[in-house]
Amino acid sequence: MDAIALLREDHKLLRKLSKELAESTERAVETRKKLLKRLEAELTAHTTIEEELFYPAILDATDDVEDRRMVAEGIEEHRAADAKVIPDLHKTDPPTIEYTGHLKMLKDYLFHHPKEEEMFPKVRELIGRKELQELGEKMLARKKELMGEIA
Ligand SMILES: [Fe+2]
Ligand SMILES: [Fe+2]
């Protein structure tokens, strides 16, 4: 699987989990806890492989200021999720409407941010097919390692 296919698959799963969470009711406390734990593990591993491997590969491949700006914005959005969107959920009780509001923010983030990253046709121009394949393999191996540490 190449790097882009891997990221797309991760994005799809993250969107699905965030949608299920956002649609859950205040009564579904156990479901909320279980889904959030799963989503957090996936999101942490995903963001880490992007910052350790995918973004640096883009920066290596281009000096174009627009490309570099997109990477900088991506990293900034990761920080916003780490500093606010996820901590807000931990500070709030699952059976409350405040928690429901935070889940809506999480879903909005996961429907917005990956879309920005999926400037993939451009990445395919920057990074060759063989390199994308090798990058994907590295990312998958690192992701498995991270998921093992998180779980
Ligand atoms: Fe990301
Ligand atoms: Fe992503």
C-alpha cells in the first residue's frame, strides 16, 4: 500500500468513528468511552506517522512555498486537536450536552483537516510511485509499532 492509500484509509476510519461518536446520545456513556478510546489511539498513531514520515517527505520533495505552507498548517491543526479538541473531551462528562458539543467539534475537525491533507494528486507529482510505496511501508510499520505501544 502506498503512503497516500494508507492515509486515505486512516482518514476514512477516523471520519467513521467521529461520526458514530457525534451521533451517540448522552445516555450511551459506555459506547462514547469505548469509541473515543479507539479513535484516540488511531488518531495519535496517524498524526505521528504524518509528522514523523509523511510531512518530512513532502518537505524534502518541494521548495514551493504553497506546499510548505500546507504542511505548516497541517501541523498547526494537529496541535489544535492535541491542545483543545481532545483535552476538552477529557475534561467533560460523557452524559452531558457539553460533551456532545465537544464531539461535534471533533467530527468537524476530522471532516475538515484530512480533506486539506488530501491534496494528494499534488503529492503524486512530487514523490515518485516507488518512493511513495516505500514511504507507505515505513509508515505502516511505524503505525503498527505505535498502536502496540498505545493499546
Ligand atoms: Fe493530519
Ligand atoms: Fe491525516
